[in-house]
Amino acid sequence: MTATLVAILSLAVLGIPITLAVDRSARGPLLIGTAFLYGSGTVYLVLLTLSIAHIRWTLISITIASLIVFCAATFIARRRAGDVASHHTKPHLLDLAALFTIVCYALYATLAPVWEWDFWAIWGLKARTFLEIGGIDWRFLESRWNTFVHPDYPLLVPLNYDFVALLNGGWSDRWMGLLCVAWAVALALVARSLAARETTPFFAALLALLVAALGFSRYVGLAEGALIAFGGVGVLFIRAALPDDDDIAWRHAALMLGFAANCKNEGLALLVAVTIAIATTSWSRLRKLTPAYALAVPWLILRAAHTLPTDIAEGSTVSRLLARLPYAHQIVMFLAEQLYKPWFWIAILIGILLAPAAARSRERFIFLVTAIQCLFFVTVYFITPNGLRWHVLSSWPRLTAQIAVPITFAVFLMLANSLRPEEDAPHAEDTRPVVPARSDE
Amino acid sequence: MTVRRALTLLCLAAIVVLGVASRLLELPFIDRGWAARTMARYPDRWPDYPLFLEGVRAHTEPGDTIAVIVPAMNWDGGYSYAYYRASYFLTGREVLPLVTPGNVRLQQNFRAAKYIAVFGVGLRSPADVVWRSGRGALLRLRR
């Protein structure tokens, strides 16, 4: 356990100057949450770079490379000293409830060595295989006998496991689940801080509790936890950036979405969904996502160079699509039946209908991204070469969990803020409080 | 209080309760020993298989090729589990499947493997026993 905790702490420390280089004014939960996520993303890039450069992963090589990043980020952060403004997120007694929830998840994630099939057949297997040779084992990924590991999946999560294993001095899956908890905590901290800019400490704390619960993936050891965290934070930062083109929020958003694209193919799909959603309002804003594309590209090049197959694209996708289209109604009904926490989603839909129209229109971006992601997920079911029933049962609850955080965040704030005295009048013009403001009160 | 306001409050409460409610919140108050034992057993169809694979790992070298024979030689009937689990415990070695997902036998992999890890069944082919434990044995085929 010590090695995993030290690894989590190291990632957070590594990420502090990176966060400050992006946003010199970040403090409190925002600083801690984003620092861990940047640390996690950076250590992935470090291990990927070392592997491409044929430098064997050792504690020394990784420490040296990380220190270079750390120093460069510190230098940049110091040069940004001019933009420092005070940030303070006022704590609330209800924050203890979020803490309790997190403790429960930590207990769950560490009940036993990571047990999920997809951990030891995909994410953990890759990490353990790479650790053997101290780098990415392309021969393993290219082997026709190993297509079950989904060789095309990006490697942020396996390489984070490798970082833990290197600190541990060898492979052990006993406490790896703590990393999943750390990703959820990071997401909750960022959500807490962003919510505090828009609502009262009570509602912000309540929302943080909700985000902590939704952000923790029950599928311990899979990449869902990391994807929910990076993707959720990325989308929430874009939401914060949109009203007045806040450059700091754009930078956070682009980097987080880039890392999300390195967690899973759905992260890549999220980046496409965000791109489409932004393009519908302003093409020029897409250039602000350049860091996201830059982060996504290396893995796309590597997987093309090594011709790593994507199972969804096997055979004729068009013929599968045409064969299933006549059954679209039944497929959609089956998805509705298999929806995880259906009453929760019904409450979200009711919340959207109840919210003031002006608030709804301000959350258009979140609704659009969520809808596009849903469309992507459903389309995949129409073209999957796997048995449709099996594919839905084994993935649909995970996929819906991936998109839950941003829309819940938006709906919650719409409702909570409509209860506040100054927003009693429904359909009021621009009632959203101080998104771009730099005070967290 | 207006109807809209009451409904908003109700909806907000429902979102929080439905989003947060989870049996995981009971964890601090239950016997976690039982839960831990259940989860530790959860991945394995045969509880002694991981221990056997650890033994195979200890008796082979990185780079060795190993094929696995188990009671279930049907892909969905258990071979996929045996093969994937072996791949996880035997990283650094190359684990070769003897059956495809379509249940076609892969004789070439049987012949190509340096070792055959046999678990829960016997092997008729002439082979030397490298190591044996419990229900399993690591064999080297006589060429």
C-alpha cells in the first residue's frame, strides 16, 4: 500500500508546478485535484517518451525525466507570477459527507487484489507485460494471439500502473485500486472548486458529494476511472471557459481532454464530440483545443505505425450497420432496459425540463456533448462485430457512467441556482453567477 | 413556495439521493473480511489455478513459449479464462492459445510451445515432467 500511496503523492507533487504553469492562481482543491491529474498524465508521457527513445524504465530514468518536466514547469509558473489572484474555496460541513463517500470507495477498491476481468486481461496485463522489459512491448501488442488485450487502446492507465510498480520494486496488484480512488478524488476536488464559483458553499459541497459518487467507477482497475476524471474535468473547464473565453480554463480543458484521449478510445470520441459541439458555435475557438489534439496525436501515430487493430472496425461495418438498422427500435429499447440507475437519469431529464429556459440555453454545450457521445456509443452497437446483446450488457453501464458527471454538474447547478432568491424569477436573463470570476466564494 | 420551486427541490433531492446511493456506503459497517474473501475468489473459475500459474512462472524463463491445457477446451466454456489468466500470470513468457474463439484447435501452437502447462487433466503425448503440484504439471514435450 505504501508504494501506491507514495506514487499518488509523487504524481500530485509532480503536477503542482504544471498546474501553476497553466494557472498561477490555482489554490486549494483546484490545485490539488488538477495537480494529481497533470501528474498522472505527465508520468504517462514520460514513460511513453522513454519507451520510444528506447530508454529502459527504471526509477532513476523516470525520476530524471520527471525532474526535467518539474523544473521546466516551475520555471514557466514563476514567469506567470503576474496573474496571481486570491482563490479560496470556503469549506462546508457537508464536505465531510464527500470525504466519507471517498473512504467507502477506498475500502471497496482495496478489498482484494484488483479482481476485474478487464484488469487482468487488458489494463493490468499490459502494464505487467511492459514492466517485464521496462518499456512498451510492441511485439506483445502486435501479436495475433493478443488481440484480446485491445492493442489499440491508449496506454495512460497501464503506464500509471507501471509507475506504481516501479516505485514498488515489482508488480503487485494488491493496492492498485487506490489509483482509481485518486482519480475520483481529483475530479471531485475540481468540481468542488468550480461549483464554488457559481453557487453557495452548501450546494457546492453537495455537488462535490454527488460528483465523487458518480466519478468513482465500480469497475476498479479499468480505465473508466481515469477517463471519467480527465474527461469530466475537461468538459467542466470548457463549460467554465465558454462565457468569456477564459484562457486559463481553456488551457486546463484542452490538456485534460488530451489526456482523456489517452485513456480510452471513448476519450478520443469525447474529444471529437467536444470539437463538434464547439464548432457549432465558433470555428475559431477550436484552436484553443490545439493542446488536446497535440496530446492525442502521438498515440494515434504509434498505433497506426504498429498497425494495431481495432476490433470495432473488423470486417464490413457498413453491412453490420445495414443488417441492424431494421431492428433499431428494439436495440434502443434494449439500451433503455439495461440503463444503469434509470431513475437517476429520469431525474436528470426532469431536472432539465424544470430548469429555467435561460439556464438551459447556457448549458447547451454540455447537452450537445452528452448527446453526441450517446450517439457515438449507440452507433458502435450498430456496427460492433461482437454479439450485440453481450456487447451492450458488458459495456452500456460503464459508458453511461462516463458521461454522467458533466451533465449532472450542469443540471444540479441550474436547479440549485434557480432556488436562490435572486434567481427566483424563471427565464431570467443571464442568471448564471460569475463563471469567469476568480473568486471562489 | 411555488409548485415549480417545490418540484425543483424534489428533483434536486432525487438527483442527489439516486446519484449517491450505493451499497458501497455500507462498507465501513459490515464484515469486510467476508467481502474481501469473496472478491479475492471472484476472478477465478478454479481457485487453485492462480497458484499453479505462479508455479509455472517460477519454473520458466522470460521468453519461453507456453501452451495451456485445462479441463475446459471450449473458448466460451472456460478456455478464454484459462488463457487470459495464464497471460496475466506468465508475463514475459509467450502464452500460446490452443483454441481460437471459434473453437478451432491450434495444433501448430501445441507443437511450437516449449512447455505445456497442464491443469486438471492428463496429457497423452510423450513429455517430461518439469514440475508438478496439486492438480497441475509443467511438461516439456519430447521432440
